[in-house]
Amino acid sequence: MHYDASLRVRDLTQNIYDIGDEIAEHIEHISQSIADWDGELVEDCLLEFTSVVRQGRKEVRPGLAELNGLRQAFVSGVRSGEMSNTFQHPGRTLSFLRKGAPTPPSQGNGAQNGETSSTHDADDGAQPQMATTVGWRLWLRERNEELIGELEELAEWVVQQTDLAINAQAVLLPQVFNEAEKRTREIVAHWQEGVAKQPAVAQAMRGEAPPQFLAERARIEQLIAKLAKRRGRVV
């Protein structure tokens, strides 16, 4: 029974980590789409992201409740040294986190408290003084880099908060996921506002950085097609 319960704890831990990883991964998809100046793909990725967050919130609540309940039941075993109450990330291993403790999204601590910043409003006013294609392109690129950086920080923050929720029970993951969705939507909206100022210039830069995740999806689809073809031959 003890062994079965331990396996269940590990399964729950893996699943919760996977949920956080999937949400972070979809934030990265949006970031890659923005880097390629692909507005349609950004919209598609945002829809996928919203669906993943919704499903993640639905699954993580009962998962964390069961996990915490099992750990409470194991308190005596932990104290006697029979079982560890921490479980290392068995999947993504937080490997893409930068060294040191990740910080909350770039809007500062307000990301957790629901506060907002006027950073982007100030940036919107700092438009290029010379109305040339070169000037606008430079402005759009600088703005793009800033927004992509915010998305990357947000993805890191989600994974770090997931780890804290599992190993320290220090945060509420449903709220973290809600905040991640809110911040992602805000960042995408700021990006769309910038592109709308010079859509022709942005369109001309499309294709500069083809999203890696699209290539990976294509590779997986090809592999699935090959396997299906082989199975058809066997039959």
C-alpha cells in the first residue's frame, strides 16, 4: 500500500509539472510567433494557450488537493526517514530557467497582486521622430525584443511557481495560471497596437524567424504518418 501511494504521489507530481510546462511552452509559442511578425499565428497560438490554461486550471485543483492529502498522510513516514517529501521534476527539469531565482513577470510584483504598469504606455509615446521606413523598422524591432523578453520571463515564472506549489505549497497554481493568461493577453495586445501603427513595415519583416515549434510539429506529423503507413502495410 505504501509503495502504491508513493507511486501515486509521483504520478500526481509529474502531471502537475507537465501542466505548468505546457502552459509555459504555449507562452513560448506566442513569443516565437511574435518574433516572426506573424499576426495570424499569434492569434491562433493565443487561442490554443487560452484552452490549455483553462484545462490546466481544471486539472490542477484536484491534483494538488490529492497530492497534498497524500503528503499529509506520509508525515510520519517522512519524519522517520522512510520517505522523501520532495520530488524532482521528472520531465522538463526546469532546464530552461536562467541561473538564479527567476523573477516574476516584468511588470514586477504586481504580476501576483494584479497590479499593472504604465511602461508600455510610455513606450507608445516614444515613437520614431523621423517618419521613415528605417526609423519605424528600428522602433518596431526594439519594441518586439522588449515584449518577447517579457514573455520569456513569464514562461520562466510559470514553471518556477509550479515548482513552488509542488515542493513548498507556497502558491496557488490556479491563480498563477490566471495571472499568466492575463499578462500574456496584455503583452499580445501591446504588440498588436505597435504593429497596427505600421502594418506594411511589420508585414515586410514577416518570415525573419520561422517558429521552431512549427518545424517540430511538422516533424511529429510526418513521423505519425509514417507509422500509420507501416501499420497499414502490416494489416
